[in-house]
Amino acid sequence: MQKLTNRSVQINRDPMTFGEKIYVPAILKGLSITLGHIFKKKATVSYPEEKRPFSPVFRGLHVLNRDEQGRERCTACGLCALACPAEAITMEGAERKPGEENLYREEKYAAKYEINMLRCIFCGFCEEACPKDAIYLSETVMPSNYSRRSMIYKKEDLLIPHPKKQENTQ
Ligand code: SF4
Ligand code: SF4
């Protein structure tokens, strides 16, 4: 039969020699391999005290962005939900009322905006689809949780803090 690779090994079925029967050379060989690894650089890290650097293209938790005046950028156009291959995004649009110009950038805004993180595959398509620069994937690792409900992130969880309110608390 024709071989697929040249990695096959012929098994030696000869009777064991005296040295093989007492296992001492095999044990010493094993110990030398272990000792060799003791002085090598560790492959593991002591997480969470020590953290590995992420790849520059790492995509973490979503953030809903505000403009420089602190107004919500999202206009509930639905393009991110349409682009999402996991159907993880849902939203409800609402009309901006007079006097709310300081809260929402456009005439329409997302009254409700949810991302189901259990569905999300962190592909970043929502970020690419957004014409308003309203959503991006940050470098924050999504925390794990015990309940399914807490994995559905609401608008309040995703919105970045208001810059002016932050200044006042500092
Ligand atoms: S990162 Fe991908 S899967 Fe997650 S919400 Fe955005 S488009 Fe959907
Ligand atoms: S995040 Fe962007 S793409 Fe999604 S609804 Fe808001 S404005 Fe549209």
C-alpha cells in the first residue's frame, strides 16, 4: 500500500535487553528531559496577577461611543444588527424630542440597545458596518458570569461614561 507520509515507525519486536529490563537508562533519560525543561523559559503565566500581552488585533467588549460633547452617537439605523452574523444585536429606535439635543446627536436614537454576548463571536462586523462611529470593540476581555441574563448587555452597560459627568466626579 502506498504511504501517505514518511512518518510511520517500524516497531521493534526484539526481546528486551538487560539494560531495558531494569529501566534505569530509561528513567535517567526521562529525568534528563525534565531537568532540561526546568531551566527553560516557562510557557505558563500566573494569571490573573500576570497577563499575557494581547495581539494588536484583539477584539474585546463592545463600547457605545459618544461624541466630543457627550451625546450618544448611535442613530438606531440597524446596520450593525444587519451585519451581525450571529444575530446578537437588537435595538429599538426613538425620536429625539425638543430639548434632548444635548443627549442625542441625531434626530433618531437607540432607546434600547442590547447585545447578547453568548451569541457574539467578536468578529467586529458591527464596528465596520456602523456609519456613525458609534460602536467599537475595546481591548477589555469580557468577564465571565454564571447567569445567561447577565450576558445580555444593555445600552447602559455598553455606553462609555459621559465625559462631563466624569470630570465632575474627579
Ligand atoms: S462582534 Fe460580530 S458577532 Fe459580535 S455583535 Fe458585532 S457583528 Fe455580532
Ligand atoms: S451602532 Fe451604528 S450601525 Fe448600529 S444602530 Fe447605532 S448607528 Fe447604526
